[in-house]
Amino acid sequence: MVFPQESLVYDVRLSSVGPGRVSGSNVFHNLSGLDLAMKLHYLKIVYFFESEPAQGLTTPKVKESLFYLLNHYFILCGRFRRLESGRPIIKCNDCGVRFIEAKCKITLDEWLATKDWPSYKLLVSQQVIGPELSFSPPVLMQITHFKCGGASMGLSWAHVLGDPLSASDFINTWGQAMVNLQLNKPINVPRLPFELNESIFENDIVCVKRVDSVGDHWIPPNNRKIDTFSFQVTNSQINYLQTNIGGQSFDRTPPFESLCAVIWQCVARIKEGFEPNIVTVCKTNPHRLGNEMMSNNQIIKRVEVGKRSIVDTHVRVLASLLANQGIDERNEIEKLVDKDEGVTDFFVYGANLTFVDLEEINMYDLQLMGHKPRFVYWTLQGVGDEGVVLVMPWKNSSINNGNDGKFVTIILPEEQMVKLKIELKNNGLVLEGDLE
């Protein structure tokens, strides 16, 4: 059943919540070049909870936990300013994060059964930074109460603050604060100003794309209407896929690269002569711990196949390239953005067809009253025309010890998505019911 979107979520109330103590005067957080390269992107995350844990999501309880949590994360309560050079920084002025409360006319079961992925935007704020920098909160949290007593927690996270691991660490720590205000966690200390790196040739970098200036309204311009499609891939489907790619070998290609190789080839088929011979792969930095300070430190590497046809290349070769090849461009991106003090605007997601691995960010570690979420949904706002593929774990407490494969979200121009769904179905990744 499909419900009219405009009537689903109602009684929306807005307020702001700041830290319980003053951060100090003239405190600034300096953004790295890699932070600024991500400033046109936003993580949108929705956690769904059954009625029992949702009972604890009262406004006084949530705000009390945030008062304490934001003492550790006071940078999130700041607002953006520009230096004389034009480089953005964050003034830590305790303006707070935006807190939104809303109600939904249907039950949690009814919502999840629709699989109407575009409607998820109703459960998490779609606000972006600007056009007035000094009034734009970089973090917004939305609690939506369903008719049945269940609830969702939506987090809108400006990517300029930090990568997916930073966002996940923040929301998981909030869950701890809901239980115990005595957090064993270091306070995020603002960075000192950076020394500029020596410049390099911009043509050497392909994982970022320069765009016309967006000024103080931080969202990349899209020439085409963007669509979102999500689907589950079970463990049995993944095993079958890995067998087809690598046979019975014990040295199998990991699930992420296996799935992305097939999707890469599917996208190439619908491009009709404009195959994506270069793709971007984003993965969690394996040398970084979840309790480190916020930063954009995920691996951003380019993988290319040269002049060979992707459609005619065996998917085993593509999977091997994704797993074992590629050039990490983080340092080069940092230098490129720093070269003109972060004034020039770039974007990463969708500059090439981009594959994002979200398997190592502990997205199901958020707990309320001892209960983990029934379902977690991640997506991105501010994606370029080449599109993004997000791969994350899919968990079900009644199946396979809680792990039943992967959950994939694809963001592409609308006219390409129609054709891609058919290709995904032909390759056994999508079932007929998922296309309805």
C-alpha cells in the first residue's frame, strides 16, 4: 500500500538543544581540506525502534541526554563563518543542534512494509547549510512517533563535520548518554589552523569534481532528477554470487566488492557507450578507531579499467580490481582544496560512480533501553549525476544470529534508475517484489 506522503508526518515541532556548559569565547574549529571537499554532502540516517524502547524517547529525557552529550561534541553546536580569505571555519558559539519532534499517522510495520524509499526523507530533516551560514545548524535530530508506539530517530549530519564513522560514533554515544550521563569519552577538541600543502596538478585527481561556486548555499546543483532505490541481498544470494565470481576457491572476493562489481557492470550496460571506466571507492579507514575525534578520514580511492569494455570484462576481474587495486587520493584532495583556501567548491559522491562501504561503522550499535534498532536506513543528500551505491549490513534478530546479508541503496538519475532495476533483476540481485 502507498500512502500520500504529504499527510503521513504531522505535528512537527522545532527547537534547539545546546551543551550544558559554555564552550568559551572565540573558540573556532578549523576544517581540513578533506572536510571542505565534502561540504556539499549530507548523511541522512534513520533508526527504527519498536514500541518498548521507544517509550524512553520522551522530550525531557532526550534533551537531558543531549545537554550532557554536547559537552563532548560542542563543535556540532557551532555555526559556520568565513575567514578574510573566504575559507569556512566553525565558530563554537553553543547555538545548538536542531531538535525536531513529529508524529506519523501509520504504524511502524506499515511504514516498513511500503518500501517507499523516497518517503524516508519525511523522517529526517532535509535542511542544508545556508544560504545564511551563521544561522544554519550542521546537525539536526528528528524523533517521529508512529501510531503503534514505535518511533524513529533521524539524524541529518553535514559531511563537512566528519565521515560516516564520525556520525555513527556520535549517535551511538547519544544512546549511551540516554542510559548513563557519565560518558567515558574524550571531548572533541577544535583543530588548530592548518599549514597549506604545496600545490599539485589538478588533472591528477579524479575523485573530486569542481563545480561552479555555490556561495553560502552548500548543495551541489543537479541537472537531472535524482532517484533512490534500496533492496536487500540475502546471505544465500551473496554466496551464490561469490561462487559465480570465484568458483569454490577459499580465497573469495569479499561481499562488498562482489556486489559492487556486478552493479558496476549493470550500470555500464545502461550507459550505452558511456561506460564508467573510472569509479570511486570509499571505505572506513582501518587504522582509525571509533572513539577518535571527528574527522573526514575515510579512504577515497579511484579504480580504473583503462580502455577495456566493462560490459565485456568478466565480473571476477572487476571484483579483483575493486578489492586489490586503486589509488587513495585523500592527500591529493587535501592539497587541491587547500590550494585556494577552500573557497572553490567540489564534490566527491557522484563525481564518478561511487561505491561506499558502510559495513565497518557499527550502525546497529545504537541501543535504547537495551534494545537495538529493528532497522537502520542510510542515504546521502547532495549526490552528483554519476551516482552512488551504499552497501551496509542488514540485520534481523530472528535470522542467522542477527545477520542476514547486505542492504544496498543506489542513488542515480531517474531515467537511468528505471533501466538499472531491470539489469539488477536479470542478474539475480533484485526480486520482482522489490520493483513494485
